[in-house]
Amino acid sequence: MGCTAVIAVTLVGSAAALAAARLQPEAAAAWNGEVHAVEMRIMRELKSPNGFLALDFTRGATVARTGLLSGDLVVEPMPSAALEAPAARVEHWRGAVFIPGSSVMQIVDALEQGPPPSEDILRSTVLDRGPGWMDVSMRLRRKAVLTVVYDTEHIVTFTRESASRATSTSTAIRIVEVADPGTPQEHLVPTGEDRGFLWRLNAYWRYQNVAGGVIVECESMTLSRDVPFVVRLLVNPIVERTARESMTRTLVAMRTRFAQ
């Protein structure tokens, strides 16, 4: 039996591991503080004359840009302040992709019509929109040791920084776990009775025209319950690998949709 299967069996056999988990006020406050710090850092970077993408402010930025233009993806974890609250975990990742033959305005104009399809977005609907923003409902599928489906709602904003640069931000304002999805028994799990695998989800995007196309960069932040101690050493690498794979799928989906 493979490692993932062993962990899954361990989790399924552990009532504590699968029991409902409630987001504690201390964890919510710590998340808000982390989001504020990230958004202040992003604001400073966008105002800086020394770069535009987050990768511009890291070591090896020139090498990373060269790799992107050659078709490579950049996907890596971002440092986050440790949450000083029980049973909470932040995943913070950054990824970038080069999309040949497109432009920032073409991509943003298309994104304002709705999110691009991907393996993680089972369906989406624009509920409302206005100049530079939209309210989007999505059914998301998150895969790790277990596969969990959520009905979510997001406020997405777009800012055209210039003719060659733009940003967007997506903030989940509603995340509800779906039990028995796709079956006659499908139903929404009441808040506070879910398993705590996804409590918060923010994404910060940057788009920059470069020679031959556009570099698209995404920072994704999620808040969830912590991994039970009994399986933490085994599960943590799988959770991290899954986060990397999810970012990779998102970037590849963007390139597939917009490359010309």
C-alpha cells in the first residue's frame, strides 16, 4: 500500500482527525494580521521603481525571468508568520507563467467576464459586477490526502496600473463544505460543523507586458485547520506537494487559455 493510501486509512480510522473543526477567534485574528502584512508588502512593491512582480524583489529574479520566457513555471512557497493560535495552518504560495502572444489588456478584459476553467473549478457563475469588480460563485474541488468540494463566493477586483501592467485580487467571502457532492445525498455542511480543510482563501495576481507576451504572477493564501499531530510528519509533505500542484495547474490553465 502506498504512503498516501496508508495516511488516508489512518485519517479515516481516526475520529479526531475527521471531526468538525471550528475556526477559533485567535486564528481568525492571526489570519487577518497576516493578510494585512502581505497586502502592505504588495502595495510597497507595486509603488517601487525597482520592479513590479513579487519575484523582482527576490534573489535570482533575473534568472527566474529568463526561465519564464523560456517556458518554465516558477512555483515556490512564500514565508508566512507562524500563527500563534491552536489548530490553524497557513499555506502561502507564489507562481508565475509566461503567456506568449497575448497582452495585459486582452487577459484582464477576458478575466473580467469570469474565471478561466481549471481542474479545481468545477463550475462558476458571475453573480454581480460593476466597474473593476465582480462577485463570483464557484464550486471548488481541493485535493490532498482527501478530496473535498466547496461552494464558495469571491469578490474579485481589477486594477489597470498602466497600459502594460495590471493587478487583481480575489477574496473568498463564503466557503461552505459540500457533503456527498454529485449524489442524491448532496448537502451543505453547516458552518462550524465542517472539517476545517479550507476556512479562508485569498489570491493576488499581477500581469505585466514583456517582449513577446505577458508574465502572469499569482500569490495564493489559504487558512485551514492544522494537520493532526499523529500524522503530521507524513501528511505535511503531501499537503505541500498538493499546494504546489494546485498552483501549477492554475498557471498552466491560464497559459492554455490565453497563449496565441
